[in-house]
Amino acid sequence: MISCSSPPVASGRGLRLLVVLFLLFTGTAVGCYTSIFSFGDSIADTGNAINSGIIVESVRHLPYGQTYFGHATGRFSDGRLIVDFIAEAMGLPMLRPYLAGGNAEDFRYGANFAFAGATALNASFFEDKGFQFSPMEYFLGVQLEWFKQLLPILCSESNSKDILSNSLILLGEIGGNDYNYAFAQKQSIQEIRTYVPSVIDAIRQAVDVLIQLGATTLVVPGNFPIGCVPAYLSDYQSTVAEEYDPQTGCISWLNELSEYHNSMLLDELNQLRKVYPHATIIYADYYEAVLNILRSPQQFGFKTPLAACCGSDGLYNFNWSKMCGTQMSKVCSDPSDSLSWDGIHFTDAAYSTIALSLLDGTYAYPSFTEACTNFQQNAALSQ
Ligand SMILES: *[C@@H]1O[C@H](CO)[C@@H](O)[C@H](O)[C@H]1NC(C)=O
Ligand SMILES: *[C@@H]1O[C@H](CO)[C@@H](O)[C@H](O)[C@H]1NC(C)=O
């Protein structure tokens, strides 16, 4: 059994003081939270999809996982994901996927509900639009239901608020697939833009639910610059120079969709901060974190910023019929040269660079350090 009211990592005033001192010296948030709960899609899925029985054949074997784990783990990368680096920085072990555990001990340090292919919106939204394939059924609302089912297993009802208030919640990235599926249905950019308010509303509802359950520190990432993703660069390759950002080589009109999503998300988060002043809602700027690398890739050690490491052919080393993990694909000699692993997801090296820029406060608002200080002060007040 785990004890809910006495956190295993930072319990007692003495330790708390040490944590504060440690924070002052390191500028990070080590020891602040006793667990992490994560929601999202393949950017954060550490094994739910492959544990669910859903066939994601290519991800079940090498080269997925080759750089860090030496075997496939269900992560859509050659190594670790942003969520892994955040857990490490918080002094916590890597999160167990929800579908790979059962009892309280398994989820002592939190759980990961992220599921590859997940959307922010309910599957019914896409069915109503007449989408010809059914999007993944493990959308955000389902992940929240899983979480509610897990809470009583972790603790008695009265203590679940304790667990949550000592936890860091990673809500996303989520929403990228809502647009991916619409693009796959060959919808126009104008039509896809009309989805944005609904996607943001689904994210807002999730924040509401989590805070009402007792969450006090949440990280909500924005969307990536999809116009820099090899799959999109390849699908929408154009001879019209004006469609490209001359500095990065990304497709501007695609990035504008991400910018629209992110600006609407930021507005919503500002509203939520007013509604829930006791909660700390961190916006993680995945968009700028990636663009910043693409503006000077060499500076971060990336030699091939826009082509996938694992793939097949073409300018961006991406072809839907020869994707990474299939027999026709090949892997580059050094994945750390590449930002993109498989044309859709990033490499261990890229996730590491992105995570660092979030953790050091460059692309997280407020910073993790500030969030941790708020957290320590609130904890002290409630004693
Ligand atoms: C979406 O799904 C969640 C969880 O399954 C459910 O609680 C909610 O009512 C659904 N919303 C709509 C608009 O269908
Ligand atoms: C993708 O691969 C298929 C099968 O080999 C080939 O016919 C097609 O031309 C390739 N597409 C691109 C964009 O290279």
C-alpha cells in the first residue's frame, strides 16, 4: 500500500527546506512532485498502444528504441520522449503506461495514459463528420475516465486530492491528431481551421476535470510546427517558393494552423488561470522550442533538420508506403544528427533538446522553477 498523505519523496519540513535549497542551487524542480500523470498521443505514449492489442506493428520492434533502450518499448522514437526527460528532471522514474500495470505499487510515481493516435475530440465528432476510417478510440475523454478509475486504486476517496495536489500533470501534446486525421481526409485548410475552437474546448474541459479532481500543477503544451514535419513537407511539397519559410524551409501555411491553435489555447489558459487562481498552469511552447532549433540546427548538433532519419526516399526521406519499421525502410547512421525520427515523431536527441528548453524555462510559462516555488508555498500554507 502507498500512503497518500505522506509523499514518499519530499516529506517533512526538513526535507522540504532541503528541496528549496536544492532548487535555489540547481534552478530545476527536482523533488517537487511525488508523481506525474500524463495524457496525450504518440508524442507521449510510452507503451499503451502496443499493450492495448491494437496493431502498431512497425513500432513493436527495432529500429524503434535502438538508441536508448536497445529494444522497442512502444515509444514512437529511437529513444526517450519529452515525458521521460521531464520525469528524470523531477527525480522520478519513467512513467508506467496505464495499460502495463494493475496495482497501486505499479503507479506509485504516477501513470501515463497517453495513447498513440489519440485525439482531443471524441471519436463521435469525427464519425459525425463522416470520416471514412474510425480514429483511435482512446481519445482524451477516455484517458480521463481511465484516470478516474485509477484514483480509487491508488488511494481512498478522501486522499485522492492529496495525490493530485502533489502531482505534476502533463496534458498533451493533444490535438495534433485531430488535424492530422482531417488532412488525411483531404479536407481543406479552411475547413480544418473550423475544428480549432472545438479542439481547444476539449482541452479546456480536461483542465476543468483535472483541477476539480485536485490537480494543482498542470503542463499544457501547444501544437508543434506541423509545416516542419517530414510527412507534411512530403505530402504538400510545392514548387511555389513563397509557400516556404526561407529561414527554416518549413511550409508556412501549415505552421499558421499550429499558430492559430496555440494562440487560441493561450487565450483559454489565461481564462482558466483566472477561474483557478490556486492552480499553476504551465504553457509548454512546443512550437517555438522546435522552430528555435530549426533556425540554427547546427548550433544544436542537428545536421539533417528536415529529413527523417528512419524512412525511405525523397527530399525528406519519407514515403507513406515505406515507413520506418517496414521492410523497405532504412535508418540513418547517426539518429542524433536528425530532428525527425520517422517522419512524424522526433528523435531521442530532439526530444532531449526540446525537454531541456522547457525545463530551463526558455519555453515554459511560468517556468518549472516558478511552478515549484508556488507549489512549496501552497504546501507550507496548508500545513
Ligand atoms: C466525450 O467522451 C467523454 C468520455 O467518454 C464523455 O464523458 C463526454 O460526454 C463525451 N462528449 C461528447 C460531446 O460526446
Ligand atoms: C513512394 O514509394 C512508392 C513505392 O516504391 C513509389 O511508387 C513512390 O513514387 C514513392 N513516392 C515518393 C514521393 O517518392
